[in-house]
Amino acid sequence: MPARHGTLMLLDAASLYFRAFYGVKGDVSAPDGSPVGAIRGFTDALASLLVSRRPSRVVACWDDDWRPAFRVAAIPSYKAHRVASGAAGVRGEEEVPDALAPQVPVIAEVLAAVGIARVGAPGCEADDVIGTLTTRAVAAGEVSAVEIVTGDRDLFQLIDDGRDGGEGSDGERTPAVRVLYTGRGVRNLETVDVARLAEKYGVASGEAYAALATLRGDASDGLPGVPGVGEKTAAGLLATYGTLDGVIAAAQDPGERRLSPGVRSKLLASLDYLAVAPAVVRVLRDAELPEHRDALPREPRDPETLDALAERWGLTSSVERLVAALATAAAGQGPVAG
């Protein structure tokens, strides 16, 4: 296994810029009066993350398709409530506040000038990019951990404490995968690992969390779940039967006496949903992604463009903090592998 160094940080970019947009108080404007609260909040959040976590690799993961056709085909209600008024079809535009929409391209320009990779893929949500990059990083074994920054609980399915390698692995464990959950803000991150999943949700792994999410559903994503089966019931079913397939098999087995008649009837009434929901809930692990360099730069890649963006949008203080954070993160890391 190759020598490991540092942490790969994967940013759920949309989660961060939506939080920044709603979290920045007051009227934050560029010199020409354009709103820049989301740009400034995103930039400040990124600087804070670099200083507090000191990753050696960073990727901003992008929603190239926020409502992929394959998920809508399986469950038509998937994110349907978020489609902008008047937008038709599975690729309808997401309803985004008017003041936020023009700020998103500027965030992308800032990332490019700094030299932080921004990765999306056709037909994929940011979650799918994160799932694929996580899977690749664990397989390559070149980092000690993967840290996923998000306010989306769906990504809890990727959590893994790492496993002892097999024969010929030098006894190394695979990289741990944890979520830095932003529910209380970037400065009050909740680190979610396998122990936290067990404590809070009663499940033993990220895979089990995905099964729980399938059973429970998620109104924010338009996933109905199994009506009448909430989080605690779902966790109990998985504790008893191990996997979602095990739960379904128990419901279909009239000889299984541990399952109450009420829960059995609810599961049997939802078999059509349970047949398609796992493919919607699970993030892709093998998406085709563009080539990119994820090493965190020690200084901005294009300082002239970054300075111009700072002046144009009134971001001087935020950009200065971000540039300083690059140096701080670099100081906390040795040479980046690869």
C-alpha cells in the first residue's frame, strides 16, 4: 500500500453556499450593490475549515444535475417540490433564491483562482461525486482519512471507521471516512463516525444508515419511506434482521414471529417502493468524473485573477483570510503524496 499522508476533504458545495446565503446576516453587497453574502460566507467557511482541519487534499463537489433522471424515473416525487415554478421535466431548474443564483458562478471563479478542484459530472449530484471520490480514496489508501463536509444526512451512508487490510497489506487499516456535519455551522461541526451513528440512530454502519433512510424516508427529498415506520422502528428492524433485504424477507415470511402484524402489513404494502428506493437513496460509487488535481495549493494558483475578483465583488477581507488559511494548512502538512 502506498505511503499515506494527510486528509482528503470533500466539500458538498451547494450545502455550503445555501447555508452561507441564509446564514449571513444583514445586507452584504459588492461595490455595485450586488449581493455577495453567499460568496463571502462560503469563502469564510472554506478558510475556517482549512485552518481547523488542515487537509492535504480538497475537492469542492458540484451538483451538475441536482435531480438526476434515473432517480426521478424510480421515484417521481424525488425532489419534485423543489422544482422552480414553470420548470418542466426531470431536468427542471431547482428553485434558487434570485439573490443567490448569480453568486454561484462567482464562487466557482474564486475556487478556480485559488486552485481548489471543483468536480461535477453529467447526470450526477454532488453526493454521487462525493461517493465516487470517497470510494477511490479508500481503495487507493493514499490518505489517512476522508472528511466529508455537508449538512446532508444522506452522506452518512459513506461513514466507515476503516478496516484492517488483508494479506499483504502490511497490517494497514483502510482510511476512515467521517462526516463533518454543518447542522450548527462550520465553526461548530459535529463529527459523525460509526460510534455517533450507533449513539444517535441506533445503526452499526453507514450501510445500515442507508437502509434506515430508505425505510424512514425523507420529506426534504420527496422520499415517502414506508408509511408508519419511523426512525426508531427502522433501527429496530435493522438490529433484528441485519439488512434491508433481511427486513423484506422477514415481512414475506409468514413463519417469522418476531415481526408484529402491524409492521409486517406496512412493509408488505410498500414492497414496490422498497424495490426501487435503495437505488435512489444510495449514492453512486463509480461515476465518471473529469480529471482533476486535488492537492491543496500552498498559495493561490492565479493571484492576479483572485485579486481582481476580490476588488470587483468587495471580498478583500474574505480572500485575505482564505490565502492565509492556505499557508496555515500547508504548515500543518508535509509534502502531499501524489
